[in-house]
Amino acid sequence: MEKATLGGGCFWCLEAVFSRVNGVVDVRPGYAGGIVKNPTYEEVCSDTTGHAEVVQITFDPSIITFMDILEIFFDIHDPTTPNRQGNDVGSQYRSIILYHNEEQRKISEEMIKKVEVRLGKKVVTELKPFDAFYEAEEYHHHYFERHPNQPYCRVVISPKVKKFMSHFPEKVRMEGKTTQ
């Protein structure tokens, strides 16, 4: 198993999408990329910790590659807007890849270049080595599944999930199970 740590706006969105990806065995919302140890949600939202809302993804590289994960990641968020995704504004919502090894760094750099060409815009995704991951409070886990009718879930998260499923049908987990 390998890990990927990504931030692309609200971690509820990323968790909802990546929990549906075939080959992903675990997705945890949390905080990374900052300077404060064990931050709380309130501290991260204060924009003083340096942390971004991220997900830590555990995946089976024999089923899905890191490159595949990044393709999905760049498709479901806007990597050209600094410190925001839609109406979510603040450094905690920045686009960030925290790479776990040199191979992930190289793949991330290649993917950023490809996305810039495809979009015709500068990608502002921060790329930095993984240091620490602080798991979010329990009430953030599986937020979309537990609150599907909440307005933010219907208006923001649901369209991202649908976009993933229509753009990457071959990568959608069938019946909640990881398959090869």
C-alpha cells in the first residue's frame, strides 16, 4: 500500500470523491502542510497554523497509480486559484500535494506541467515534502455520506462526485469493493 496526501479545497469534497475510487482502501480527512502540531479545525480555519485541509489516501498501486490519483485530483478542483475553491476562501483551502517520496515529487511536477498546458493557465498547486498528517475531528469523517441533504453537500460536493463518476467511470469502485 502507498499513501497520497492532497489538499484541494474542503476535505469533505476530496473524501467523498476518493472514497469512491477503485484501488483506494482508506481516505482520512485532516490537516497538513503547516507549523502547528495537532491543530484543531478552529485553529486551521483561523488561518494562523499554515495547515491546509487535506485527505490522506491509502491506495493499492497494483490497482490505481499515483498518476491516476493526480488525474482525478486535478479534474475535481481548480488548481489555478490561490487560497480558495469557489466560495471557500483561506489558505486552508489551497491546492497542495504533499509528496511521500521522490517518485511522487517527479510525477507531481510532470502532472502540474500537463495541467498548465491543458488549462492554458498557471497552476498554483503547492508542492512540498510530506511532514506530518493530523487527522480531523471525527465529525468531519464521512461528512457527505452522513449529511447528503445538507445544502453544502448538495450544491458543492455532489457535483464533484458526479463529475468524477462521469469523467472516470473505469475508476469508480463497484458495489463499495476494491477490484482488480
